[in-house]
Amino acid sequence: MRFVSWNLNRGRAGGAWQAIARDHGADLVLLQEATKPESDSVSQWEAVLPQLWGSAVIAMDGQLQRVEVPAYRGWVTGARWSRGTKSSGEEVYVFSIHSPTHRKEAPRKSYVNESRTIVHQIDSAVPIDAPLIIGGDFNFASLGERVDGERLSTHSDEQKALDEFRSKRFLVAWRDLHPVAPLPQTLRWTGDRTTPFHCDGYLVRGLDASRLMCEVLLNEQLDAVSDHRPVTLVYAPK
């Protein structure tokens, strides 16, 4: 199984995600800040009203059965994916999430606290023994522990959230699969292109960690259309 997760920068990178999915042989694509996907593939999408963009789960094959997270419509889109072929009967719960921004008309807590609530609600909605992938833009500065020598350090509230995720049996994919490497930059925010924010990634439960790979895609052409970088996740079964 191959996944790509990418924040499309309020739809500006909407023309690029299909090429990335094709080049990386993605089975599932998780998009944030995406306008309604124009694709022949199976998809679930909902906008963050009154915006025209939201989060999407797109399957290259198989079927998606929507799983609701009502308090986060548009920010979170979830589905149960079933490939449903005789040779491969995977069934995985998949959520594309975007920790919401506070607005006067739609008050929110901090990004980290909102992410914790989102993960808690997803955890409550999915059977404990089912494979589960939560991918997207968590809006952390450090979605993982920083190593010595990094410009940033992991905030105490981020560490508390990471500990909570792991207590729910989640793998914090990039960090836990690269335990000694510096966190790569996934956000090149317009107001600060240099600070190595690492806010995009995956939480994974119910899959063998020894068969997982997670990477951040570095590509100048993609950098030109979005301030976020795509993150891939690959699960190689026996």
C-alpha cells in the first residue's frame, strides 16, 4: 500500500497531485486545502465552509465508505477503504486531517490541542483492531522529537501530544522510522521560508512498523505551487 499526503495551499497545487500519485504508484491520496478533486478515482471530500477548499481521501481503486468526524467537517475527511479484490483484501481506515485555524466566527483551541481532539475522536470511531492511517497537516512545529543540534526543539505541549498518540498505540511515522535523523522541513510558510517546521506526516496503527517507509518529497517544482511538501508512506506486506 502506498500513500501520498499533501497540503495543496488553498487549491493552488490542485493540478499537481495526480502526477505525484502516478509517479509514486499511490493507492490512496490524502489532500488538505484541496478544492473538489477532479478525478475519475473514488473520493471523499468536504469543504471548510465558507471556503472552497477542504480535506480529501482519494482511492486509485477499490471503494471508500465515509466515516464522519462531525465536529471537524472539511478539516477532517475519513473513510474505510476496501480494495476488494480476490488477490488482496485489505481494509484500512484512512483519515486526511488538517488541524483547524482559529477564527473569530469559528473559535478553536491551539493547533496541538485540536490535533489531540481529532485523534481522540478518530480513535473512538474506529475499531481498535483495524489498521488505521491518519495523515495530513497537524500544524505542529515539530511532529516528532527533535534531535541534538536542530534549530528548533520540541515544545512541551507537542511532546505531551506525541506521548498521548503513542499511548493509543500509534506510530509517529517519520520520527519513529528515522529515530536519529533531524526532522525534515515540510512547511515553507510564506512568512518564513527557512524555519524547518515539520507539521505534515502520519500516525499509523495496526500495521507492522518493520514494513513501513515514510519520506518527505523534496522537489523545486512542487515547492513553487505549495508551501507544504508531500509526505509518502509505503507499507510492504509479506
